[in-house]
Amino acid sequence: MPQVWALLSVREGDNAQVLAVAEALGWPYETRRFENRPGAIVANLLAGPGIPGMVRYGADISAAPLPDLVLAAGTQSEPILAQLRLRAQRERRRTHQVFLGRPWVAPQRYDLVVTTPQYWVPPAPNVMELDLPLHRVTRESITREAERWQPRLAHLPRPYIVALLGGSISRYTLDARAAKRIAVEAGALAKREGGSLVVCSSYRTPRHALKMIAGNTSVPSMIFDWHETRGDNPYMALLGLADALVVTGDSMTMLAESCATGRPVYIFDLGEGRFGMRQNTPQHPPIAVEHPWLASAIRARLKDLKVTVINRILPRRLHRDTRNIHRKLIASGRAVWIGDDQPATRTANPPNDAATVAARIRALVEGAAQPDRRNDGRPALVADRA
């Protein structure tokens, strides 16, 4: 049975993707936590992985025998992956590395890169593109949590319209104006259905946004502040209890998890007018902005300029555009923009991408178990190609 390490960082969204793959593989795995020192990623890119002490990790990583497979996600994992490649080369150990997300180093450094359309990872035999990020949401997991939390929402009328809040990203800001629009638009959906609005924030959600939503909600409602519910987070329960979901368009993970429930999903546009997230076409022109706040308009313009400049400086493979995922969700009917006067619908049998990725990895690792002889007669090592 192959030995597997699941590398976990401080980013829970990335950790969820790593664990989703580890669980779908069906092989025993060990979690290994690490933390970068300040400047580790930049140092790794500029000077290579040879700089000692840039990654904090326990002796269980530095001393334990290398596994057959390492799973990792996000740029923050690249310094430790680079060090593990060097160690594999020194020890002549065949260790496969699977990277989830967008690598800053050349994708060819990894045995498999699993990415999504928001990133510009060039097509290659070792690159696998999914429509949405991986996640751990299953019907069983959300149903179990929903049953536990149902009594706490029993006083609210159904249907439950659940609004999931992310935060500011790239050009888009979850400011007071955006928060007020969430309260008005999601509240209007709940009022039209005769139900209630349940709001759940995340670690990126500013506290002032919740206050603005609370002050502009005119339907029965309940608001969960992530900063106050960390000991008993209702997020998974709300995915199971929701009759429809409104998700801020900044969070690809929350969109993926919401679509996995099969419930109707509405995407909330954090931008406005020509600085909006949605694609403007003759059939869908920019949403008219009534009485824009000067601060919001200036901030949107400055952030748009900043992103434009950064994209001109960085190579294309380091760009990110979440609108690519939005377009796929809209085109496939798995989600609609809230405010477009088009009702969202349920999705039957949402795909399980973790199972598809696991099958690809099993073929990779099990196929490599057979000796691959080179001209000199020695088995080929993954580390030799790094």
C-alpha cells in the first residue's frame, strides 16, 4: 500500500482540497503540518529551495522516511515541496508530488497539477483542469450537521435563503455598499419565497459588512459571525439546511461547495457597473448603478488599475481571473447571477471531482510501481525530472 503525506498549511481552504483528495484515494494517509517563515515563497522563487530554515515543520517531516506520494495545495506549499524534491534526489527515493491550484514554478516540476479555469496554467500532459476547486462536501456530511443545527433555526420560516460571505479579492471589495446590496437582494429573494434569510460569514468577511447587513434586512433573519462561532461553525449545517444559496462571487471554494449540494445557487456580484464580475454582453449589459458612493467608485477604479498593472508585469501563467469560473457555472446552469431575473434551479447528481482526481493519481502511482528502466539500467526517479 503506498505511503501518503497530506501537507497542511494555515489556509483551511487549501487544506480542505488536500484532504478531499486524500480521502477519495482510499489509501491510509498521514497529515503533516508546516508553516513558512516570512519571505519563504519569494526566496524559493529567486534563490531556489537550498536556503535552510525557510519552512517551519516538525521533526516528523524532516526525519520520517519519505512517502510514495505527497499531496499539497497553494503557493505557500511550494518551498517545502522543493525541499522534499531535493531530499528525494539525495536519497534516490521515488516520491510523487501532486499540486492543487496554480504553481508559481514550472508545472513540469510536479507529477500532476490539478487546477481550475481561474488560473492560466498552460495545458500539458501532467495538468488536469477542473471546473471548480475540490472540496469535502458530501450529502452525508451536510445532512448530519443539518440535523444537529435544525433546532437552532426552527423559529425561522422556510424556505431558508442562505447567504455565504467571502471578502475582498482582486478588483472587488466587500465594503458597506456591497453589504447593503446583499441584504437588499438576498432579502428580496427570501421575501418573494415567503421565507427567511440566514447569513454566514467567513474569516475574510469584515465585521462592518455584517453590521450593514443586519441593519438593512427586512425579513426574518439570523446572522452567524465566523469570528464568534469558530468553536461550533454552522457552515456545513447551513449547506444542508439551505433551500437556496446566495454566494459572494469572490470565493471559488464556497461556490464549489454550494454547487455540490444540488440546491439552487445565486452568485452575488461584488462589483458594480463596468467594474462588475459578470460578463457584459448586449444581452446582459452592466447593472445600472444608482447613486454610487464616491468612495466605492474611487476604490473600484484604483483596484482595477492596480490589477491591470500587475497583470502586465507578471507572466500570463501567474494571472488569476475568477470570472472564468463564473462563466462556466452560468453556461452549465449550475448557478445564476442574483438580480438577473432568472431563477436558479436544482442540480441533479453534482459531479464528484475528487473521485476523478483520485483515479488519475492511483493510475500514476500504481503505474510507476513497475520499474521504468533507463539506458543505464537504473529505475527512473521522479526527482531526476525535477
